[in-house]
Amino acid sequence: MEAIVSLGLPLAQSCDGVTLCGFCRVRVLEGDENLTPQGDEEKKIQRSLGAGDDERLACCARIEGPVILTTSYW
């Protein structure tokens, strides 16, 4: 989330990045291996949203290398 916001790119959110709302969901197009693994809270929200395997919550995923992300709502 911090990387997206710091670049001035639009990202939906309503819980200020505390893993509650799931609005910051992004689709990982490339570089999934360069994101930190999902934690229990992120997995719980992803299940409730019916998120795909290629989706992550921006507030939870930490970038550790090159990634390409997009959102379905912009």
C-alpha cells in the first residue's frame, strides 16, 4: 500500500490499512514470488471476498522485488 500511495497512484481503502475492509485488493500480474506470504488475517478477508489466487491486499503484501500490479476497479 505504501509503495502505491507514494507513487501517487489511486488505491481504494477505507480502513487505513489495518486489514479490515479488503478494498485495497490488487491483482498481481507478475512477480508474485517477490511479495511476502499471506498472513492469516489477509487469507480470511480474501476468502470472504471470493478473491482469486492472483489477488492480494495491498495493505498486507510487502514488496521484496519487482512486481506488476493492477486493480479491477480503475
